[in-house]
Amino acid sequence: TENSGFSSDGGKTWQKFEGLPSWAMTTVGGSIAASTTKNFIWVAAGNQPPAYTLDGGKTWQNVSIAGVTDWTQVHSTYYLARTTITADRVQPNTFYLYDTNSGVYRTTDGGVSWTKMHNGQVGAWTYWNAKIEAVPGSAGELYFTSGPLGSDQTILDALPLMHSKDGGATWQSLDNVKVATFGYGAPAAAGGPATVYIVGFVNGNYGIWYSADSAKSWTKIGEHPMGSLDTIKTISGDMDKFGLVYVGFG
């Protein structure tokens, strides 16, 4: 049974999509990004094209990108930790899609048409876990990580945090920062850049870290919340209060 849907009140209540993509009953897993209350893009796990809606999920159309016929490496299978679609947090109807086979694409009309921004893989080993996510309050700014190769967060060699300020066209490798997962939170000072929270290594030192200056410097929060050695799968700062951060375990 397909139970995908959305919340418009911060998660207090939920409603199922009125309509579904053509492939919705044949796949499980993937990721969804929202640009507005009506414009979502859904990436399914498996060999299916992403689908977009411009009416809040009543109707869906499959994404079509010239030259892309094999969708297996956008999100190949449900159990991988992949976020391959993200919405720009400033520009409406703008999304970035990562296809390991071919590169990074951008749409500015909600998913109808697409432009290739970057050719090929952003980082190494991205056929398995990977995450691309736009920065709140900054148009065209993205971070990307290949993530760990397995459940062990310490296996992060050759997996630096990647940073783009031009919509994914060019990427800077932050070689001293090896990241399993990352998220964003409120800026340290009003009007400043969003805080970046990571789980991983900075200069070889493992822990949970944050940067309040667009990844120029890092401050360590700690290593294992509540003393738990369980794998941290997700991290997100509060967007209203600097320093408040949430983690989710495997």
C-alpha cells in the first residue's frame, strides 16, 4: 500500500497525496523535496524516473532529461542512504538532482525542464550512499557527501565534504573534513550563513561538529550523544535557535 504524503503544519498532521506517479505501487524508498506547498519532486528507489507535481500531489509527471535513459544510479535500491534531490531554499521551483551515472542537473520551472550543471560524479564512491542538499538562505549553494560505504561511520577515507556556490557547476573539496552525514541550523548571528552540522572527521578527529562561517572553521560538540555507539544516520539543527541540534540513530 502506498502511503506517501505531506504535512503543512510542521508534522502535526499528515495527508496522503491525492494522486501518485505512474510507478508508485511498484517501488519503495527514495527521497522527496519540496520547493513550495504545491511543487514537489519525488525520486524513487529503483530504475524509475523522478516525478514532479505542480499541484500539491494531485497529478504527477515523470521527469525527462535529454540523454538520460538509465535511472538506476539516481537511487538504485531502497536500503541505501541517498538523498539525490534537493530544493533551492531561496529560488522557488528550483531543484538540484544528482545522477551518479551522469552528473548534477538543475530545474528552475519545478521539474519540467532541466539543465546539466556538472558532468560526472561529484565525489568518489557515490554509487552507494550520497547526499546533496541546498543551504537555507543562500541561492545556489549546496553541500555534498558520499557518506560512509557501510554502517561503520569511521570508514570515510577519500570522502571529503564537497561545497558548491554556483548551483552545482563547480565544487570545492574540503579535504580535511570527512563527512558521514550533515544538516543545517539557524545562523550564529542574524543575517549570517546557516550553521552547518556534520557527523564525521575534522583533521582526523571524529565527532559531531558545526561551522558557523560556511565551512571555514569547525567547533566540536562531542562524540557520542547519550554515550551511544549506534550509527548516527541523520542530523539537523533547529532553524530558529542557534546551537539546538537533533540527531537520529540507525
